[in-house]
Amino acid sequence: MEPAKKRRTSPVWEHFDLISPNKVKCLLCSRELGYNNNTSSMLRHYRAIHEIKEGHGGGPAQGRPRPTRKQDLDEALVNLIGKDTQPFSVVEDVGFRAFVALLDPNYVIPTRQAIKAMVDAKYVLERNKAIAEMQKVAAVSLTADMWTSINMDAYLAVTCHFVEDNTRLNSVLLGVQQFPQTHTAENLARVKASLMEEWGITDKVTCLVTDGAANMISCGKQLKLRHAICIAHTLNLIVKKSLDMTPALCDIRAKARKLVGYFRSSTLAKEKLVSVQRQLGRPTLKLLQEVETRWNSTYHMLQRLVDLREPVGAALASLNTEITTLTSAEFTTISGCLSLLSGFNDATIELSEEKNVSGSKVVPLLKMLEQMLQEEMARTAVAVAKEMGEHLLRQLRERLHTLQSMSIMSLATLLDPRFKLIGFFSPLKAAEATKRLVTECGALIRTPEAVQPQENPSTSQPEQETPGNKLWHKLDQTVKLSRKTKNATADATVEVQRYLAEPNIGRLEDPLNYWQTQKHVYPNLHKLAVTFLCTPASSVPCERVFSKAGEVVSKKRNRLSPKTVEKILFLNKNQ
């Protein structure tokens, strides 16, 4: 006769299943444990992992488990993968698992498939939250750029910039979408229009900022959006063209590239340079190589060579090489050119800001750049630097004329209480911008939602019904509309002139704080400031997204689906 099976009296069996004579499986987390005809290991696992207190009967207390600790750790792991662009396979890495086990031996690390599912869920949650937040925003500006991955997949990124709570700039990544079709203006416009529709911002877009590519410009026209060319790209074109138009400097750059290439490719030379710097009691710095498409890489390459002039010379003297350092005259030429280029480097950095108002700085900063360039050219005695400076000045002035005529940048400058009228190059351009601002303000006043400024009685008179028969109705309506238009223009003129008559605030003060405190004094200009000051000066925010994209789609992770790439980048940018 078969012996009767041992009765399972412990309550812990409610949460475990016997899968073999010597193994059990937790029904809550699927972890398998060894079984030796007693429940000790199950009780330890249950109390430690699922945080259930032991009941009077020697088993877990009755009631549902409280997996808050487990959930918190899982969410932290998802955040780590998003913020640090870690691969899903990190949960399988031996070193990572050992590290986690040391921190919390009771934490069961999710599987690779489970963590991917968690990332998918987090993406949906965060995207829906962001879309809901965007419905509270009055106006936005967009930046867009293209990127090609290591797999030769093309992606389009679109970032959205806005003033949050009327007090601070914020931004959100709308999407990084694979773009398999040809990069025509029509295709770009269709994808961007779809994104704007999904996010509910189609009627809120003030401006689209991109590089100067013809398809990007045409795309803006098709979408009927104001378009601004990225100032970082503009400065890059100005300087790169000027550098290439200066033959003597081209020769020095070629020699510098060869010198830097030697130290970066030779282990012996690299170690020698480090050794010399240490002997001289200096911090160990590396030489930087020029990148063809980035003018500021030329600036940094030449600046680093000047900084390491002595160590480079000493290192070369002790190395068996035909490579020679630059001559004293060449270093003098480089120093003269760097003095002229430093302003362009500073302007590029400042106009690439994302967290501070930058669009309003374009016109005044380039005005200062022109003045500084003229002063440096007057001081320098280096012929090559003067030649390069002439090219820079001519290119800069050509671009400035276009930039001052762009309504979006000129309105932003005028609405920035740090700059106002003094931010312009000429009184004529300032007057044109003021006229445009009055027009924008008048159009706002004519809307039903218009608010009258405090302590500024309207010049408008209340409309009265004109008695008469239907024959006069059309004429009366035309007169009423004409009167309303004139009154709105008059009110707008008063509000604009009162604002412009006030003293400018300090350059380091926050223009958004100013408008928050003055929104009842200049209610219509406040709305316009929130609309125009959110426009960034450059499309660098998209470039920053793609620098992260390069980490996500790497040689080690070149099989990620485009949708997964988008989700990870979204969480990286928007968390």
C-alpha cells in the first residue's frame, strides 16, 4: 500500500509550488528554491523579499504582500537604464549582479525581457504625462534635426521648448523617429505635423528652428510656421568659410593636424608628452584633433597646441621622428587668430543654452561680436590674422542683415527687458521691430480674451448700436470694425511705448521673472513675451539628443529596434 503524502500545514505553501521532489517555486516572483522536506527556506525568502511579517502560526501573516521595496528598486533600475543609456543586458552582467547582491542580497533582479517590458510601460506613462502637461502651455517652439546611426538608419528628432508656469524655460523631446523615406520637405513636414497633432500643439507653435538645409527651410514653409536658422550653424559657416579663405592659415592648420595626429596615434609619443608635462609640474592634457565639419574643433586644436607649446617641443626633441613642431612665427600667427576667434567661441557656447532664454540674445550678441572683432583687428599686428578678420567681418555683416530682419528674433530681442531697443544695430531696424511689436500687440487686443493693462485706461470707447434700418447695417459694421482696429492699435501703441520707456533690467537678471512681476501692468506684452522668448537660438538641443543616440546605438548594441531607441532616448531626455 502506497504511503500517504505528508500534509502541507504551513500557510507558506499558499505562495509556493512543489515543482520537483527537491525544488519549489515562488508564485509571486517565480524564484526557485531548494526543498528538503521543511519550509525554512521558503519562510526566509517570503519574509525578506515580499516583506510579510511572520504570523502566530509560524507562517506569513495573512493578507496580500506589500511589494513596495521590490517596486521601488525595479523603478530605480528602469531609471538607471534610461538616464545612463544602459543596455537591457546589464541585468545579466556578472559584475552588476554581484554589485546588486552586495547592496541587497534579497533583491531579485528582473530578467532582460522583464526590464524591457518595464521600460516600455515607463515610456507610455511618461509620454502620456508629458502630453497632458503640454495642454497647459500657451505657446511652444520646436527644434528639429536629422541623424544617421551606425546601422545607416536615419532618424528625425524634434524637441519642444516652452515657458512653464510663466517663470522658467522647459523642454521636452517629442520624438526620435526612424526616417526611412527620402528627406524631402514633404516627408519631413508630414512627420512633424503628425507629431504636433499627437502632442496637441499644432496651433501653439511659434517657431521652428533648424539648420539652413533647403529641405528644412521648405518644410517650415509647408507647415506654415515661422522658421529660424540655427545660429550655431550660422556661426559655424561664417568661421569655417573665413578659415578656408585664408591660405597661410590653411597651411598652418595642415601642419598642426599632422603634429596632433602623430601624438594621438603613437603610444610612445603620447606617453612622452604625459611624462614631460609631469616633469614640468603641469596637469596632463591631451592634444585635440580638428574635425572637418566643426570650426570650434579648429579653435580648440590650435588653443591646446599653444597651451602645450613647451611640452610638445620638449617631447619631440627626445623622440626619433621627422615630425617637427610649429615655428615661433607660426605660433605668433595662431595666437593672433585665436584672439579674433575667441568671441565666436564664446558666442556659440552662450547661444547654445537650453535652460536660459537665448533667442533674444542673437541680435545683440552678434552686434557685440562685430564690435569686438573690429577692436581686435585694430590691435593685432599679425597679417594673417588681419586677413582672416576681414573675411569674418564681411561674412558676419552679411548674416547680420538677414538676422535683424527675422521677425522672430527681433521681436524676442525687443521683448527681452535686458535689451529692448539698445539690442539693435541701427535705429531703423529697432523702429521696424517696434512697429511689428505694435502690430502683434494690436492683434492680441482685438481678441475676446484681451486684458486691459492696470493704471492704463483704454483709449477705446464702448461701441453703441447705431439706429437705422437694414440698409445701413453693412456700412455700420464696416465703420465699427475700422474703429475697433484703430482703437486696438492705439492701445497697443500705448502699452508698447510705456514698456520701452522703462529702464532696462540688468543683463544677468532673468527676463521671465520680470514678465511674471509685470504681467498685470503689460498683460498683452506678457503674453507675447511668453510666446516669443521660448524660441531657442539654435537646434543644439536636438544635437545633444543625437550624441546620446550614439551611445544607445553602438557597435555593441546595433540590433536595437528604432522604436526601442526612441523609448530609451525619450526617457533619457524627459525624466
